[in-house]
Amino acid sequence: MVRSHALAICALYGGISAGMGVADGFSDVGHKLCSLSAQHVARNRQRLTELRVIGDDMNALISRLSPDLAGIDDFHPQVYIIGTGLSNMAISLPLSTLAILSRASVVLHDNLSLPADEIRKVVPESCIVRGVGKRGDDASSIPQSEIDKLLIEYAKQPEKYSTILRLKGGDPFLFGRSRTEIDALREHQITYTVIPNLSSSVAGPHYAGIPLTDPLLDAQSFAVFSGTNARGIGIGDDGGNDWGDIGVDTLIFLMIGRLDKLGQLSQRLIESTGDRWEQDTPCAIVQSAGRAEQRVWRATLATICEEIRKDMGKECTTVSPAIFVVGRVTSLDLKGL
């Protein structure tokens, strides 16, 4: 992943500076970014510090590459609500997002977005970088109502904090709790924009080599659910859905890393009406999807918790952050060799 992004950046800037007639100043940008060679990126954790220096050049280059982006760039909202996808490395973000980061005054980030050390490689040294948690079983997480207030507190000081970033793992609108933050910004008439990214519900299984649809298995549909409701109760213990009535081929559950919740949900699926989900239905858990520490367990609804404890130890209680995929497609492993 890191290597491919480095090569793509080098190719982009190398081609522009060499053959597209862009001003000499952009050639310098190309040389700086191409110095982030694939091997260098893999070895050197300081690979993005140069972006602090070339942030203005990068903004200009992005505007030159796309008239549409240039028009958007004339409007600078004070707050950016940005999805960071699954990666925990800044170099995996789009160049346009890196350009915004390079001029940030404040960054409020979730645990599953970029870590603080990666953020600090891009933002100005004066930028405030603050983690706000947002892990379901993490007592240190700041309540959502407090995050809303914190966002407004910074935004009410535009002379001091002109560019505020709210970083969220995955996509901001898919279980990202962006609604109350946006309501608060609108109430105070603070300008903002939302930048989407890949959700773990789709990209996570794909990183594990699990396609969510497959014509050969006649898997043509999928549905995504939160494994834990707003009150912190596991979806297998809240007495809600009759899973036998859900007419899709594949189920995806997020926020289901605790093994007690996983076991309850698996049992509810087995006991549901009809014969769509049974004891021997294939399923998989993908832990830390898309990251270096990613792990995948494949089993059946009846054995998934047992397989995890067999691997992790009987004392294991959680594999969070995890994605639970249920259906025939989990028998496939199509990831690269």
C-alpha cells in the first residue's frame, strides 16, 4: 500500500514537471515528493514532514490540475469533516486532503482515524491536535455532546482557528455520528464541508479478500448494521430484528469486536426463522482491516468465537476493532498473493 502510493505520487509529479509545461516551481514540488521513494517511505516514518514546506505549492498544483477543484478552493469553509478511510498512515490520504491538513489550525481526531503522530507530520507546528476517542468500550472517549461543544468552542474563534478539521475513520456519514456536529455548526452559522472516504463496511472485507457480491456464488446483495446500538447493547441482545426475514445474501456488522456480543449475535442468527442462516453458515471476523496488524478468522456461525479463542487464548474477550461478515462469500480469499 505505502509503496504503491509513493510510486503514484512520483509518477504524477514527475510526469507533470517533465512533460506538461507546468511552471518550474512545480518541478521543485515534484522533486521533493519523488524523494519519497518507495523504499524510503517504507523505512522512514518522517516521510511526510516536507508537506509542511510545500503545502502552498501543492494547493496551487491541485488547482492547476482541476478547474473544478480550483473553483471549490476559492471557498474556504472554517470546518472540514473528513473521512480518513481505513489506513492509519497520512500518505494514504488524497492529495487534496493532505493540502487541507497542511494549513490546519485545529485537528480533532477519532481513535480509528489517523493517529496523532501521523497528523503531526503534515500539520503546521502550531496546530492543536486532540484525540476525542470514540471507541465504544473505551472509557476515555469524550461523549458526543462534548465533542459538539468543543468543535463550536474552537469555531467561535475564527481569527485564531481559521481551519478546523474533524477527522473520522471510514466515512463520516456511515456510523460516523456527524449529524449532531453538523447541527451544531448550522445552529451557529459556521461554514463547513464534508469530505467522504471509504467505509470499513465495504473496504474492510475487501482487504481480507472477501468480495461482498459474487455471481458464481449467487451473492447479489448485502446489508450493513451496527453491532452495538446507541445504548451500548449488542445487536444480538436487543430483541430487535428477525434475521430470517432479511432478504440479502451477505450481512456486515460493525462495532462487534467483543466476543460476548459476537457470540450472542451468532446464536440469534442461527435461531432466526427460515434456513438462510444456520450453524454451518460461513462467516469471518476481520480485525484492524487495512492496517499492518490486520487479522482474519474464517469459521461458521457455530464456531467463530471458538476459533478466535483457540488462536488468541481462552482469556480473550475482544478483537476490536472488528468487522463481522456472514454469508457464502466469506469462504473466498481473493486478496493478492
